[in-house]
Amino acid sequence: MRLYGVSGWKNAGKTGLMERLVAEIAARGHSVSTVKHAHHDTDVDQPGRDSFRHREAGAREVLLASPNRWALMHELRGAAEPALDELLARMSPVDLVLIEGYKRAPHPKVEAYRQETGKLPLSDGNDTIRAIASDCPLPDATLPVFDLDDTAAIAGFILKEVGL
């Protein structure tokens, strides 16, 4: 599968860019899946729901199925977080997997950058970043810089990079 990432500092616009890229690339006729990495304790399940109760009781995996979707939740129960490659191996084949986060992983990325974060671009020390999607001019950048809101141009760049 072809992989491309969106990385950046917290509140830099990664999730919004991901959402727009998925819509844009899917509208161009390509199948897209996503991986979202969270550094904090996150839960997709809600307390009191049956699946939550199953997990709380000690189930290692809970598969929730309905006529519209299914979801598999896997509790690590103290085991190490799986590597990105292990997680990708569990996914169904698609044209492109967009990955939010995993800024140190070896796949190519576009950096979402907002000046208001007060931080320098990640691309200064990360050679897997191929372009920057920014809300401000970056005259010293050595990489292509796109307007953070120019989804069509960013999508076009990504699709060209992965050969789609």
C-alpha cells in the first residue's frame, strides 16, 4: 500500500488537513484509509455501552458489528504499542493510507504548520517531510510550501509523490 503522512505540532491543523485530504483524494476516485496516532490515553468506546463493559471485564479484543460498520478494539493490557507496520498489516488494501502522527516513522510526510504554535517547523530536523502546508509565508523553507487551506494542491502533490 502507498503511505503518506501528515505531521506537525499540536494544534497545527493536522486533523483538519487530513479530513480535507481524504475527501479530496476520494473525490478523485482513489480509495483512502487513515491511521491516527494518539500519544495520550484515548478511548473510542463510551462508559456504560456493552462493548465498553466487555473490555472492562477483561476482553482482549471486542468486535462491534452493526448493519452500517464494524470496529475491532484491541486492549494491549500492558503489552507494548504495536509498530506502525504491524498495524498497517491489519488493514484492507486501498490506493492510499494517510497517516496522522508518527512524525518519526520513515514514510514521506507533509507538515501542517501554524505560526500560532510558536514552534519552528518540524521539517528543519526531519528529512521524511517532503512539503509544508502553512498558514504563513516561510521564505527560508527549502521544501515546497503550500497554503494550509489549498487542499487541492496538497492532494495533487501527495498523489504525484506516491504515483497515483
